[in-house]
Amino acid sequence: MNALKPSGRFFHIFVSLMTVSHLLLGGCFHRKDDHTLSQWTAPSSNQAWTPPAGTLTESGVPSKPIDIPENLLSPEKNWRLKDIIEIALRNNPQTRATWHASRAAFADWRSKKGDYYPKINATVIGSHLENITSKTAREDRVDSYLPELEIGWLLFDFGGREASIEEKQQALLVADFTHNAAIEDAVFLVLQTYFQYTNAKALLHAAKVSFKEASTNLEMARQRHENGLATIADVLLVKTAHSQARLNLDIIEGSVQTIRGTLATAMGIPANTPYDTEELPLNPPVDRIMDEVETHIKQAKTHRPDLEAQRRRVEQAMSTIDVKHSALYPNLVLNNRLYGSLNSTTDTWDNQNSTALLLTIPLFNGHSREYDILKAREDAEVQKARLETLEQTIVLQVWSSYFDLKTSMQRVKTTNDLLESALQSYEVAVGRYKEGVGGILDLLSAQSSLENARAQKSVAQATWYISFSRLARDTGSLWRQTEAKEKSVLDFIPSTTLKELP
């Protein structure tokens, strides 16, 4: 009967385990706040859920500080086009994401290359065995240690390892070319918005000139009316034109601020950031660039980063086929184990070493491997079809951009003639009206034509710059990191650091 009576040590251990179990179970059953349905869900289907206190955060991830060069922070400093592009590339979250993605793809590729090397693992098992019912002190407790060193090395797998590494390398190239495409898209977005902003400022300048001319005409009409040389109807007509010019000026002033905020957002900075830009030259170099359309198409097929990325996706898919196909064949693995044991009862070291060659032969798994190969082949066909679609899309983009640029070139020349004619017509109309030989309708018509010609000229110039930028983007030549090529691109998109072109 005494053998069945628990010892004092056993009793204390039992009490401790029961106490810990009670605390754990009590914690599980008494955390009612974690399981309150009305707190963590909406009260009914027609009501919104009110988040409990502490569940809302302003930002899940700390935002990256805005990066603007020190020399551009002065309020009097007007930013050049190159400055704007630099700020955009420093702060654009999309290019930052693609850059990190390419670095992650590189790490994935290098990790996969580790399959060429043996895998070495060391383990140590330490155990303590205590017989709490034993009355023999010598056998009361036993300490034992079992260290082990294991080496496994894949020797041969019918090309599966090489194909897996090639697959990861192609994924890296996809990420790299995708990053390049993201940079070109970011630069184009900045250029497009920049030219829209400079166009809006040019329209604002033209609207101010037109409003000043309308004010002059209104004052002239009032003087002629006071002198009995014009009717009140003439004054009212001129006053209406003056009010319309004021309205146009107000609308354009608001538009300038809106587009200015859009440009700031394109640069990756807050819309309320204080800055301004330099003006564009009055005469863009429209006659300095124009190769044949086939030349641009050929260039696009060679330099477009998104096209090259899609080509790499095709290569990646082909490597996946090889990976799946290798799973049909045996693989050979070398395995070596060096292990031993030591315990406190014998104080002797028992050492053993075993080496084995493991040949794994796939026999049957419900035809899953065959269907894996079929899926990989069909995925490759999908990528090939997408490549063909992208190639056709790029040809269309280059074709459209090319002729849009040609149209904008002619439009710039035509609006120059239009503005010159409208200005001469307006000057003649003002002179005739002052001399009393011209009517007020002729003056207002000439004023409206001149205002429209100024706007047309500004829009035509901005359209040419945007069309050129789009063609450069569509041919994959918008942005290059090397200094020489960078200058050759920006040379056609100048800022006022260049003198006005003739």
C-alpha cells in the first residue's frame, strides 16, 4: 500500500500543474471582450460598424520623408525641368516599390542558387530523466546528450535544379525591366503634367493681356460715348466683352492652381508644397527631330523595357516547364549523418557515422505531375500571347504618337501665323475705331480672334512637348541614366536655362 502513496515531491509538482492549468483556462474563458459580437461587428445589416477605440490608425506604415534638394527650398527659386524630374524620381512610390521588388527578386534568385551546395544541419538533444518514485539515489536522475551533424547534397535531378535557378533569374530580369518601365512612366507623367502647368501659366498670361486690352477698349468706348462719337449700345457691348475677359481670367487662375497641385502630386510631394517652375521657350525646336516611323518602331522593339520584361516572362514560363518536367525523373541525394550520445550513468561517448545514397524514383501520384506540366505549358502559351499583344500595342502606340507629333509640329507653325495675323488685324481694328471709320463689332471680333490665337499658340506648344515626350516614351528612349544620353533627351525638352530659340 505504501508503494501507491505519492511522495511529497510528486504532490508539489501535481499542485503546481493544476494551478497553472487553472490560470490558463481562466484566462481563456474570462476574456469576454475579445468575443463580444456587438463590439466587433455591425449591429445590423443596415448600419455601419463603429470601430472600437484604438483600432483606427492614421498610417499603418511610417511614410517616407519628402526628399527635395536643399538648393530648391528657397521660395524665390524656380524649379527647372531637370529639378522636377529629379524630385519625382526621388519621391515616386511606384518606382520605389519596383526597386524593392527587383532587390527581392535578386535575393530570391541567389537563395535558389544555394541548391547547388550541400545542406548542413547540426542538432543537439539534451534530456533529463528523473524517476520521482525511485528510492535508489544512483538511479534517481539521468542526463543525456545526443549531438548530430547531418549533410544532404542533391547530386542529380535531370536539370530540375538548373531550371529552377533559371526561372528565378528570369523573374529577376522581369523585375528589373519593370522597374525601368516604371521610371519611364514616372518621368512621362511628370513631363505631361509639367507641360500642362506651363501651358496653363501661358494661358493665364494671355488672359491677363486680353483683359488689359479689354479694359483699354472699354475706356476708349466710354470716352467716345462721352464725346458723342459712340452709342450706349457700343459701350455695353464692350463692357460685356470686358466682363467675359475677367471671367476667363478668373477661371484660368483657378485652373493654374489645380494643375500646380497635380504636378506636385506627380512629383510625389504634397500639393500644398510652395514652388514654381521656369517658363518654356516660346519656340520649341519642332524641325530638329523627325525620323521615319519605321525607325521609331524598330527602336521601340529594341528599347521598350515593358516589352523586354514580357519577353523575360516567356523565358520564365519556359523554365517552369523544365522544372515540372524534371519531376518525372529520379533524383539522387547524398546523405551523411555523424551522431553520438553521452549520458550521466555511463559517462561514455558513443559515436556513429552513416553515409547513404538516396535514389528517389517517382512512380505514381495520380497523374499530378503530368497535369503540372500541362499547366506550365499552357501558362507559357498565355505569356507568348501576351507578348504578341504587347508587340502589336507598341506598334500602334508608336504609330499614333509619331503622327500626333507630326500634326503638332504643323499646328505650332500654323498657330504662329494665326497669332501674327490676329495681332495685325486687332491693331488695324483699334486704329480704325479710334479714327471713327471702324465699327465696334469689328473691334470686338478682332479682340476675340486675338485672344483665341494666343490660347491656340500656347496649347499648340504644350501639345508638341507632350507629343514628343509620348513618342520618346513609346520608343523606350525617354530616360537614360548616362549623362550623355540624358542630355540628348532633355535637349529637345528645354527649360529657360536655354536661350529662346529662333
